[in-house]
Amino acid sequence: MALIVEKYGGTSVGDVDRICAVADRVIAAKAKGDDLVVVVSAMSGETNRLTNLAHEVSNRPPARELDVLLSTGEQVTIALLSMALNAKGCKARSCTGSQVRIRTDSVHGKARIQNIDDTRVRADLDDGCVVVVAGFQGVDEQQNITTLGRGGSDTTAVAMAAALKAEECRIYTDVDGVYTADPHLVPDARRLERITVEEMLELAGAGTKVLQTRSVEFAGKYKVPLRVLSSFEEGPGTLITYEESLMEQPMISGIAYHSDEAKLTIRGVPDEPGIAYQILGPISDAHINVDIIIQNVSAEDGTANVTFTVHRNDFQKALSILDEIAEGLGAAEVVGDDNIAKIAVVGVGMRSHAGIASKMFRSLADEGINIQMISTSEIKISVVVDDKYMELAVRTLHKAFGLDQE
Amino acid sequence: MALIVEKYGGTSVGDVDRICAVADRVIAAKAKGDDLVVVVSAMSGETNRLTNLAHEVSNRPPARELDVLLSTGEQVTIALLSMALNAKGCKARSCTGSQVRIRTDSVHGKARIQNIDDTRVRADLDDGCVVVVAGFQGVDEQQNITTLGRGGSDTTAVAMAAALKAEECRIYTDVDGVYTADPHLVPDARRLERITVEEMLELAGAGTKVLQTRSVEFAGKYKVPLRVLSSFEEGPGTLITYEESLMEQPMISGIAYHSDEAKLTIRGVPDEPGIAYQILGPISDAHINVDIIIQNVSAEDGTANVTFTVHRNDFQKALSILDEIAEGLGAAEVVGDDNIAKIAVVGVGMRSHAGIASKMFRSLADEGINIQMISTSEIKISVVVDDKYMELAVRTLHKAFGLDQE
């Protein structure tokens, strides 16, 4: 008898009928003889409804109270799914983040899981129950309710799977697996049977919306077998593997993009040790995630320019922090642009193949797409372009690297 | 500096504007220098919305999961009110029942408070915060979420006031105090400046909707100074007192009624010791509250009839339990009627005055109202009548006892 953690997102539990359909799926999985822990998100639309209520009351609702408010979304879903399971004759019990004891730090809205107590969930499983756990939420040491930020339910699922040493963690989404590119943008995109965790990480980090980076990192750290599959149709989905590269590793496994990005540049800062820290330290202290960072020196006056990208939601906040920093450093100016997109080619095969970058840059140039920033890692090359070119860039690269062919 | 507990019901926090208005009231109270704990209900309509969702999923949702679901209602309100207070410059922090540690028994949907840990609330008060507490909810020993049943937020407020030894517990409602009768039914009804807790208990038990019986019992037990007042207009409301009867105690302080009642009769049970327990024990085990109980012996065949009243919501459940009991006892038959109303005259002065009962019965007879059941206590006489006579009976008695005159 294996233990399986399943996770269903907001769309999969979007209304009462869908919740009942999820109950059927869970019962079918349990009928195979496995123990089941099911992690769910808020019903789609609910988080927005609650956020709007908060903003009707306050322009800047305290993060602590926003978490108290938003966490009710998942609590409603766990109750309804448990009711649906019980109504269909399957013993089930719900568990909030606080009841499981999913302990996090105290960074409201972006909390990180520190540890999970598996006592209660184990006891309920031993009692023959399906345990339905609220995703996205936890409690800090003082029992304050915290939320994990966007995509947090994936992280909850993976963390539960790690804590319970589950056989597999299945993330049910509205797509049936990980594709070589977004099928909405690229009709020829193909589903991958399996993908390495590093590739998945780069794809997720570069904005493929299937899984949140943090959940993949978590899975990689604890080697949780992770499978992405559709909650609406049958199919094996895509398995995220931890094995060494296969013999005939394809060079590029996929093209990822991210449209909710913004970039900020501070110009004319002194070119001296510690300058990057002085600029990016305060940004990080404000819990803003920075992705690409580029620093270069202007030959003329010996000052440096630093450019970095952040999520578009954090753009205004980052801009005002950067303005303060600029004043302190006597920088020349701060400029920002929130009409950018990030596109990346990803593949572990890239390590051993030269010429990927030049092929990428040439393909984009052939379509007249200007590259604003470039950043590379061992298995990924990312570029920033004007967001109006995003779709064209993704399609061009998908074709250029032959991902449309088996 | 005194500590005040305030409680605002669902109508008072029915939308964002009203929540902001409550915030203004709280701030005004705090400006007088008092420490404030504010207990709130779910926004009006929210509990119904959630209950409907549950019933879409399941005909008989498990009580445990229903509590998980319903308790989100108050959690939303505490977050929004805390946001509104902070937005207006008043430091405030929300607390769920679980966070306070309002410990209850495990009777989901009708849980009773066992104890309240005041540590966290005291710490937040010491920190200069208004503490906004979710009414209606608690946790049992295993951290399962429980709810206290109808009117439970009043009970939460009184229990918090008792635990914190508050100076006063103020229950804000949509009426401006306790009246000699329901002003909607009796235009001449007058607001009482003060009322003894015994009178209030009898009034509440007999269905005056201002306060729930349990909360008044609780207040009486811990001698919590309790004041009922309007959340929409200024005014002193009605103070519930614990002092001995005043010298010139009016004979009757008010007329109460309850329309959501049903009665059940089991006929032809053996007239032997223990019979009442055999009948009412299983009803009580099913957590159905019984109000009036009447037992009498039929002279002819030596068997007894037992009649009792329950809340209309419990009627079908009580009926099916009674059918089983009837079979076990070989009773002649079980009959029920859920079209009844209960009307009571209440007053501590009644103790020392004869003739109240006969005056009551004669007034009703003069109007052609048939009395189905009679029950008396030291300070109350209740009758059950066909519910179509309810309004007429209340008005007739209000006039007969001179409550329309100062």
C-alpha cells in the first residue's frame, strides 16, 4: 500500500460540480489500494473576491490580516471536498494548515515552510481516512496564519509528500503535462514524457505556468517523485525525474516564457566592491524576488549600470526603493520598464553543445526582435524582449530548435 | 482604564461600509481610554451562502466539516474589521477562535465553551491593539474546529468578557434595547432601562430575539455586566442587572414569544417510574433541546401521555426518534404539530402577586384563543397556541398587563 499526495488547483475545484468530479477521481485512486492525502487550492475566483473585499476596506491592508482573510479560501474547499467524499461513501477528514501544523516563517504573503508535523495526518490515514489538506497556508511560531504566495498549494503538496515520504506527488492542473512550449502559443508543441528536475526548474523559473519554481526546488531537494497531469482528462502526464541525463538527451527540451516581468536600471553608480549588495540588499529585504541581474561598467566615466528584473506586481515597490538607493549612492538616474517579456531555451543537453546561444540570437534577429538583456546558466539561456514580441519569439525558437518534430 | 468587550452581529457587519462604520464606533470607544476586545459574527448572508454550498455537495454534510466551512465566515469579518481599523490609524489584530484558544467540547454545530485562554488576547491588548475576535467558533481538545450554534457570537462575547473580567460586555444589535414586547408586533412596546438577569433569561428563553439564552445564562453565572444596544443609533440600551429586586418592582416586565416551535406527543405509554427519562433521554442524546415538557395520566387505562416542545428545525429528527421509542415502549401513537407558537409573560414581581395566570388565561379566552399547553416557572407563565394567533396573543397580553403605560 503506497501513500500518494494529490494536488488539485483552483480551476479543478472551481465549482461544486468540479469538486464532486475531483471526489470521484480521489475515490478511483483510493480504490487502487493507496493511502491518499489531497491538497487543494481555493475555488477559482475566490482569492480575487477576497482580495477585492480587502481593497474595498483598505488601500494597504496589513499583510497579517490579508493572510487571515485569504486562507479562508482553501478552508472552504477542504470542507466541501471532504463533504463530497463522505457523501460518496469515502471516509475523509479535512485539515487546515494550522491543524496539520505546517510551520512557516513569519513573512506574511510569501512565507516559507520550515517544517511539517505529520502526526495528525498519519493518525487520520491510519484511521482509514482520505486527508484533505488546505494548500497555500501555514502558521508561524506564534500561531499567526501565513500564506505561501502564488502557486503555494503546489509547494504545500510537495512538502507534504516529502514529510510523509510519499511514493508520488501528483499535481493535477488544467494541462496534461509539461510541453516543449506553451501549446496555446505554439500549436506544434509536444508533451514530454519525462523531464529532469533541473530542466523543470529552469522552465518553471522562466515562467512555464505548470508548476511553481519553489515547489520544484522543494521536490528536487527531497527527491519527491513528482508528476504533472490533467484533472480533466486521463493520461500519464509528465514525470519529473532525478536520474542522470539519458544517453540520448535531446539538446533542448523546451521553450519557456514569462510575461509578468518588469526591469529596473540604476545608472551611474560608483564602480566599487559591494555596490551590487548595496543595491540588491534592500530589494531582497523587502521580499522582492529578483531574477536576471546584469551589471556592467561604462568605459567613459568609470561608473556602473545595474539592471535587474522583478515580477510586475513588485515593480512600483522596487522602483521606490531603488529611487532611495540612488539618492544615497549619488547615482545618475533610475529607469524602469514593465512592458517586457522573458523567454528562455532550456535543456540539459545544452551543456555539451556549443552554438545554442548563437542559434537563438540569430533566429530572433531574423524576425527583427531586439534583445534587451541576456542571461545564461548551464542549462538555460534567457533573453528579455519587448513584450509585444513574446509570442513571435516563442514560436520562432520552438521551430528553430526542431521541437515541433518527434 | 477599563476593559470593554463589544459584540457586533451579522447585520452590523453586513457589508464593507457597515464594517467601516463599526470601525468608527470602536475607535470612538477606544478614544475614551478603554481597552477593547471586539467580537464579530459572519457578514449577514454569508452563513447561508456557505450552508447552501454544503447542501449542494451533500444532503447530510458531516457536522465536523460543516464547522470547518462555516467558521470561515467570521474569519473573513475579523480580517476585514482589523484592516478597516488599521486603515483608520487604530492598531488592531484579529484572532480566530483557535488562536485565542476558545476551548469547547466536541459537539459540532452546538459546541459549549469549556475554557478560554486569555494569554494571547492580553498580550495583544498590552501591545496597544484592539483585538478582533471571531465569534461563534472554538476548537476542541484535538484542535478540531467547532461552532457554538445559533447566536453563538453572543456567547463568545460574554465568555470573553468573563475570562478577561471585563468591565462591561456590550452587545450591539439592530434593536436599541430590550422591550416590553416585540415593537414590530406591539407599537406601544417600551424600552426597558434595566432588567434583571432572571427576567432576561425567561424573555430570551421564550424567544425574544435580542439575546441568546446561553449567553444570558453565561453572563448570569459569571455576573458579567451586559448591555444591549443598537449598532445603528446612539442610546444607552438596556442594562442587564444582577441586583436584588427593586422596591417597586413592576409585576410584569415583558411579553415574549417564539414562533419557531413544534410540539410532539407520545400517547399511551406505561405510567411507571423512569418513563420520562426513557422518552427524553434519547432526544437529549441527539442534542435536541426540549423546552416545555408536560406529562399527565389518562384516568381510563392507566397509561400516560407525554408532550414536549422543540425547535422547529429539530422537529423531523425528534419525530423519528420518538417513533422508535414508541415502538420500544408499545405506546399507542406519536403525534406532532409544527404550527405552534409559544407566548410568555415574564416578571420577577410575579412571585409575590397572585392572579397573573388567571388574568392571562382570561385575556386570551376573551379573544377566542385556545391554549394548547401551559407551563409555569417562578417568574414566567408560558402558553402554547396555534401560531396563527401569535400576534394577537402578544398584543392582547401587552395591553392586559398595562405594559403600554409608563
